[in-house]
Amino acid sequence: MTTKKNFPTICPSCGGQLSVKSLHCAECDTTVNGDFAIHPVLRLSAEEQQFVTAFILCSGSLKQMAADMGLSYPTVRNILDEIISKLQNYESSI
């Protein structure tokens, strides 16, 4: 079984923001080249992306998220507020 790597968003050399230069289809061997921006949600950590996914699957219920995660409602709200702040910063830097 192959372990998938996390999608890189930061340059390991200079710390700058990475963009996607090409996309490749393994089915038909088509390659699309260009300079594609990385969606702000993909710039979140894997844990933050999991939180966003769980939030959507809970229909946006922080109460349900808190119960599922075994955390208090204010703690879950703080996590969401941090993610919102990061997304706002990513959006403003585009």
C-alpha cells in the first residue's frame, strides 16, 4: 500500500507560496500546463482540512462537532475561528 504525501504549499527552499504548474491524467496521459493557484482550503494543515470536512458533514453544527470530538463547544468554536482567520489571510494575500 502506497502512503500518499501531503500536498505541499510552501517552498522548501525559500518559504514562498507554491503554485501548480502542471496537471497530469494517469488514465490518458494528458498533461495540462499553466500557473494554477492553490485553493486556500488546501493551504490549511491536514488536521484543519479534516476539521472543515467534519464541520460540513455535521451540517455546520458546532454542538455536534463538540460531541463527536469530545471537546467543549467554546474549544471547537475557537478552532473554527482560527481556521476562518487563516482563510481570510490567505484570501487577502491573493
